[in-house]
Amino acid sequence: MTSPMTPGIAAGRLSTEEIAANFADLHPQFDAHEAQVAADRCYFCHDAPCMTACPTSIDIPLFIRQIQTDTPEAAAKTIFEQNILGGMCARVCPTETLCEEVCVREAAEGKPVEIGRLQRYATDTLMAKQSHPFSRAPETGKRVAVVGAGPAGLACAHRLAMKGHSVTIYDAKPKPGGLNEYGIAAYKTPHDFAAKEADWLMQIGGIDLRTGISIGSDITFDELRGDFDAVFLGIGLGGVNALRTGGEELATDAVEFIADLRQSSDLSALPVGRNVVVIGGGMTAVDAAVQSKHLGAENVTIAYRRGREAMPASRYEQDLAAANGVKLMFNVMPSSLAEGEITLEYTSVTDGKLSGTGETVTIPADQVLKAIGQTLTTVSGVAVEGGKIAVTGAGRTSIDGVWAGGDCTNLGEDLTVWGVAEGRDAAEDIHTTLMGA
Amino acid sequence: MADLTTDFLGIKSPNPFWLASAPPTDKEYNVRRAFEAGWGGVVWKTLGSEGPPVVNVNGPRYGAIWGADRRLLGLNNIELITDRPLQTNLDEMTRVKKDYPDRALIASIMVPCDEQSWKEILPRVEDTGADGIELNFGCPHGMAERGMGSAVGQVPEYIQMVTEWCKMYYSKPVIVKLTPNITDIRKPARAAKAGGADAVSLINTINSITSVDLDQMAPEPTIGGKGTHGGYCGPAVKPIAMNMVAEIARDPETHGLPISGIGGITTWRDAAEFMSLGAGNVQVCTAAMTYGFKVVQEMISGLSQWMDEKGYKSTADFVGMATPNVTDWQYLDLNYVTKAKIDQDACISCGRCFAACEDTSHQAILMKEGRVFEVDDGECVACNLCVNVCPVEDCITMVELPKGEVDLRTGQKRGDYANWTTHPNNPSSTAAE
């Protein structure tokens, strides 16, 4: 019988029931009355700060008022008009650093209106009715290729299809959704929501989804440019940064770990270390650490090379990790890996430069997960700047007729909601370009 | 601790909080629970004539409106007077009064508008030992169509006539309960006084439809697809009730006539406000129906704390203190100038004041860089809307402009008291030559 104390890497450290409970919805859906109470707290601010803080500029006061007046379907439409992945964003957005951070109630009482959960209440209500709130404009005869079925690609494809264009989406993975499907903690989006959302989005019509096709190997970029009137690249970041320390081969990618977990049909069969160390400080690090703990790892440590204040994961995410028993270590960087252990070196910052202090600590590590950022892997001849596709305006790349959006570009932050905003805006620009202003 | 003992028409009660004649006071069981909970008095649910009692509907008899978090703000009802036999009620009242001699027990009565009906019931009520009677001239539904309730209360001559009969056939205090479903509340109050009433109580409920069922296309509460107007009460009616109390309190013809205040009283503060306007005590119904009899404990502790803080020794000390300050619009000081002031430390930058002022008022609030909201004294007419819509209490206040200082809006120095009666724009101005 395996348990959290079983040495090495093993599956089935917890019972099926315990694992099911651990991976249940992080924030269960509001019921109607809870939604009313939460909605009543909104002040319907003038020129609302929450709306400004939302990368997709959802009219938050309006949709909350629509919930208040018992029309969550109308609220959902307000959301989807700006953000077709409003259902996923309601689940995965770090609202504590976006809309809810600037809510005037946060300023007044330290307790913002629960915008994310209200958004989920509205979008879930409409989606549960199996209805798609938008209809497609008459066929324009224009054809657009969208590379990557992640948030940016899906948002771009939907908007283009709605305008009457014919869209073909290519994705190398077997399922659409990108990081929503493969890269985000399971407890944030349970019940196969990413796949359901992609299906629902496709109901607009005019979108041909081709999965398992890689640009470069299956079709060349030039073929795409030749076959279509426009191309949108929403390819994300395919590579993972290297640790550049001894024993690197003993570490695995956190993104891969999460993808395996998300695609697993039986989490009790998924192996996890007794002692897990996650290197990094972003949301991927937290997602990997918390899920390791949920699988039954006895000790999980996040090792971040800078101080808490510099950690990319929000304070909310940090607290979520801590509440789940994950140990947060700050100002440490990996020095070397060996079988069953990792040696970390303490760091200090002088004149803005990070360096090791020479002091080290060695802790048990059966499994080391790297979450130290991802890199652009597919560059199709478009100009790159700072390791990302350089775009201007609404996602225009250096090549005419080629747009880009999402994590692969130098626009915005690497968040689902930014991907949606960039995909949507590129679609509008593509439409204007194709149809003539 | 302040003494809450109240003497109303010679009827003593340990506090000024009475339960109004309504569903909560329909029977011995409820009234005993109310007295145990601490209520100072009870006006028993209205008695009708001997004979088969009235009947109530068997579908819903209440409708409501709600505020945030389903807080009940207004209730209406289509319940009639007691539907239990007269003798049952009289027997219960007798027992209860005997067991609670220190509490006020008032019998509410509604019988047809003929002398014989009153002559018959009054001695039987007198025998219960109740401290007084309240004439129900107020109920707006069901009984009015039978020539009782508000059908009487809307005709001052009937009020006077029935009151005279009561004073003739009953020896203890007679309180006349007034309907608000009338244009000028002073008329029925004057009639009651003329008939010899010892006091008036008001308001009874207001004709209302609380909501419409948009699926059935019928008013609520809906009885088999139909609805009827009911009597509206609860916190929502308090402002209407207080105005009527004040009108009677300051009317030279009825000034000094004792008043029992009724209408949406939910907290000690509501009670203090009614009493400051001239009510000698108050009657409560909806608050008890919403929260149970226990609410009286907050009313007692709150009123007592406030009286201690203000140095009032008894309730009589502050009854009617605000009445002289209720005046007619034409006597308001037109040279009294205030300006809205926003406390920037308290402001949470919601911008509601700006939206209200910019869209619907005088464009006197400026929205500056960084969501800073400031008042433009040159445009502010001191309407108070920003204060009313601000979600933060005391964030926006009205600051009085000292006499002699210039009002930036008019360019005029603030002068001494002057009102409309002497204003040059008033065609009937009575300004001295």
C-alpha cells in the first residue's frame, strides 16, 4: 500500500476518494441566492476601475447589475461580447491582480466584489442552456488560418467566423484549448471545461479545427501564407528554459507534469515524488506544487530565487500554496541535483543583480519540476524581439498578412485573458484589412 | 439607565413599544409570548360583531418588496379582522390582562356603522379588563367594501359619530386609528377629536400592489390568478407615516391630542423619531413579523442608551421636541447656504456622486486625474443628492457657509434669514415697504 511516505516516485499515494476531493472545484459555483448577495455588493461605479483593469474590458458593473436583476443570460452576453472565453477567464484569471484588485470595495473594506465568481455564475448559466449567443454574418469568401488553438487562437477564430470569414485552426496537440487544456491546474477548471468551452465556441460555425498538425513539419508556413488570405499565429511558448545546473537531466518540466495530469483519466495512477521540489515562482510553479501535494506528495517545496515581493505568482496564489501545505523558500536557486536530493544556494541582490551567497542547503528531492519560464520555439521567419514575436498595433508582425497574439508575442502578460484580448483585436484588424476600411 | 415607563392616556406600560393590532396579536398564545419577550403593550387583533366570524382567503395573504440580500422593506396584506369567534377573543383577553396587569392591553374594534352594533360590543369589551379601545377605521381591504374600516376613516363625519357612541358606551380611553388613504390626514384627526377621542393612532396600512407576477400577469399575492390591493406596511412606509404624525402634531386644531405612532418602526431610532415628532408611544407590527418578538430587546436597549446619552430621564422628555421644527416650505431660510464637501480620505472613488451630479443634476462634481472627485462650489446648489448616493457614510457632508461669506455660485454674500413670503419673485410677497 503506497502512502505519502512511500520513498521515491510512486502512484496511488492517496485513495481515489481523497484525490477526487483534492481536485474538486477550487471555487464552487455560486447558487442563485449567493450570486444575488454578491451582486448586491457592486456599487455600479462610474467609469469603473474594474472594467479598466480587465484586459478584455468587460463591462463588469453592467453584467453584475444584469445578474442582480435576475437576467444572468444577458450578463453572460455582455461578458462574451468582449471575451468569448469569459467562462475560462472566470475560473483562471488572477482576479486578485486584475479587476478585483482595483474594486473600490477592496479599497474600502479589503473585500472586493467577487467579480470572477459572478462572471462564472453568468457564463455557466448561459452555457448550461447549450445556447450560443452569437450568429455568423454572411459568408465573406475570405479564408484565414489560425495557428494554435489556445486562448488567443480560439478568440481570434471566433471573432473572424462571426464576421463571416472561413477559419481553419491548426494545432499540434490532439485537443484544442492550449494551456487551458494542458497547462492550468485541474482544480481551477474541472469537469473537462476547456474542451467543452472550445466545442461551445465552435457553435458559431465557419471554423474548421485541425488538430495533430504541426506547422513546419506537416504544413509549411509558406504554404499557409499561400493558401489563406491571412494568417494568425497564436502558438504560445513551446520550449522550457534550462536550469543550467549539474544534474539537470534529473529534473522534468512542470508544464509537462501538468499536461500529463490534466490528460490523465485516473489520477491515482499518476506517479508523484515523496519529496517534490518545484523551481520557479510563477503560477505554473504554484499549480505544479499544489497538485503534487494533492496527489499525495509528503513534502512539496517551491524554491524561488528572489524574495516574496518579486514573485510573479500573486499573494493569493502563494497563500493557496501555503494553505495546501506547500513550503515556500525564497532567495534560493538550484546549485546541483543528485539522485534523491537537490542542493540550493542562497542568493542576494546587489545593484539589481542576483548572485549566490555561497551558502547552500541540501533537501530531499525525489522529483524536481522546472517552472522557470517558457521560450518561443517556432519562429516562422517573423521578426523576434526579446525572445518573442515582435508585433505592432493589433498584433501585426513584420510580415504582411501575418498577425500574432497571446504568449508568443511581446504584448501584454502571459495570461489567458490577455491572449483573448489580443486574438480578438487581431481578428478585428484582419477583418478591416481584408474587407477594406 | 433611562426609565422607559410610558404613561399614554393614563395607561401605563413598562416601555413605549406596543404591538399593533395585526396578525401577531390575534390570540392568547402569541400575546403571552410577546409579553414574555418584553413588549410594553398589545393592541389585540380587531374584533368584529357577534355572529359568524369573517373568513380569510386560503391562498397567500402577504406580498413583499425586498432590498439587498432579501431584506424585507415593505409588506402588504389582504388579511381581514380576526376570524375567530368574538367570545373566544374576549375570554383570552380577560385571562391575559389578569396575568399581565403591568402591560397595556387594548381592544381593537370594527363593527358596522350603527349605534346598536357599538352599544352591544362595548360593554362586553369593558368586561375583559382591557385598558382601552382602538377604533379600526383604517383597514383598506375587504372590510372597507362592507362599509367598515377605511370606508369609515375616509369620512370625517362618520369618525366623529362613531367616536361619540364609543365615549357614550365605554368608560376607558378611546383611540381612533386613522387610515392614510386620504388626501389630508388632519381632517379625520380633527373629527376624532371633535367626537371626544382620547387619542389617534396612525398610520394604518396603505393601498398597494407590491408586485406583478409577469407569468400569470396578475398582482401578488395571487389567489387563483387574481389579486387585490392590500395594506402596505413595513420600513418603506415610515416616511409617509412620520409626515402624517407631524401634520397632526403641529395642526393648531389637534395640537396636544395624544398620538400613538405606527408605520414601519423597526429599530429604537425609528421609535425615537416618531416620538420626537409628537407620538407618545409607538406600535410595531412588520418588524415583529419579520424578525420575531425578540426585536423589542434591541428597541428597549437602544432607546434607553440614547436617552442616557442625551440625558432624558423619561420618554415624555423628548416627545414632540421636533414638532416645532416642522414648518411649511415658505418659511425655510432661503439665505441658508451649504456646499457639498468630499472627505478625500474616506472617498473610495466609486464615482457615484459624479455620475449623479453630472447626468442628473448640476455638474458640480469634477472628476480629476486618478479618480479624484471634487466639488465645484461655483456650481453646487447643495441639493444633497451626492450625499444620498454615496455608499460611504459621512464621506460627503454639507458644510454651512458662514454668514457674510460669498456663495461662489451666486456671487452673493450670505445674508440674514429671509424666506419666500418676502421674496421679490413671490407675486404675493408681503415684504415691508
